[in-house]
Amino acid sequence: MNQLIRSEQTFTVRRPTLINESVPVPVVEAEPGPFSLPPGRVALVIIDMQRDFLLPGGFGETLGNDVSQLAVVVPPLQRVLAAARSAGMMIIHTREGHRPDLSDLPPAKHRRGKPSLRIGDPGPYGRILVRGEYGHDIIDELQPEPGEMVIDKPGKGSFYGTDLDEILTTAGITSLIVTGVTTEVCVHTTVREANDRGYEVLVLSDCVGSYFPEFQRVGLDMIAAQGGIFGWVADSAALLQQLAAPATTAA
Ligand code: C5J
């Protein structure tokens, strides 16, 4: 009986946006095909552009990573953020991190790898990936403005352990433009979670970054492969062109 009830569980299925022919819809040239920006239904998601991951001498670097690989994302992402703000788009910033008592840090995540510093340890920019610490916060160049949503997440995905889905659903958002770091970890996990929840997801290739060039290339290829198995991929220029241009009516 319980099983039956479980199998009859109801889910909220996100319906494709009904396009009103009279309302112009900008369309971004993307892989594997055009990506629509239905007015008022698109949010920009900026994942984990935190000092702990990006700053020289920070946690990311103590793991042996080359943080310059992530720094290249900042200028194009600043341009996209400015354009999204001008367009009145909903903007979501996420931060990976944990409560100061680490009660939301699974031991399996805490123990992982052989880092010289672990989550919660005192690091160059405060306790590593702990909420409220300087290193946990977003880099100066991309600081949220008042009214922009900041989602604190304990995991790699932006939906696990957060109210992001409720926030987007309440706002009527059906499409996400995803940016941030790292491409193969928190960006990928978020894109896959969003895709399963029925969002249409565009990833901006020059606004996501990986410490590993090979992961960056393959990570992007995987999203748009097989006809867009997880979503769409375009560069920021293609999006900016549409945000700046007068909209055209979708076919
Ligand atoms: C990682 C992230 N790589 N934001 N976090 O641990 O991708």
C-alpha cells in the first residue's frame, strides 16, 4: 500500500513555456540549436564565484589547482551580469559552504581527498568554506546587489538542501542561464538537477570555468551532446547580442 502511495506521488511538471506569437522572444544562437529567452521567465544563475575557489593563495590553490584558469571567467561574467541587471532579469548567486558547527557537512565530504586544508580549517581567508567567513563570500567583482538572491548550498548542486526550486517556481522561471565554477562539478551538478526538474538550461561557455582545461572542454561538450541531453551551450557574446538587440518573434 505504502509502495502504491509512493508510486502515486505527485510531481510538479514544468510545462514548456507557451509562446504567445504576439510577444517577441529573443533567441540565442546555441548548441545544439536556438535557445529562447521568454520574457520574465529567465534567471541568471552564478555558481560559487567565491574567494575560496578563486583567490590566489586560497583554498582552491592549496588543493594544487591553478586558479588563473578560473580568473578568465570574471570579465565576461561581469559583462553578462551587467546586461542581465539592465534587462531586469532575476539573478541568483550561489555559495558552496557549511554552518560554522559543520553539522551540515557529511563526514564523507569532509574526509574526501588528501588536502593540506580541509573544510572548516582556518585558511588564508578565514575558515574554509564556512558561512560568514571572508573566503566563503563572493569575489568583489561579482558582489550581489540588493534584491538579488543568494543561495547557500551545502552540496555541489544548487537544488540539494536549498529552496532554489521554490524560489524559481514562485517567480515563474522556466529557463536558466548558468555560469560560474567549476564547470565539471557544481555547474554540471546544477545543470543536471535543473534539467531533471524541467528547466531549460543555457550554459555560457566563457562564463564557466574549470581548473582543468580538459574537463572544461569535455564538460561543455557533454551538455549539448545527443541533441542537448542536459541543455544548451553558447558563448556570452551570443547572449549579449540578444539582450542588447530589439527582440524578434519566435517562429
Ligand atoms: C567544487 C564547485 N569544485 N563549486 N566546488 O568543489 O565546483
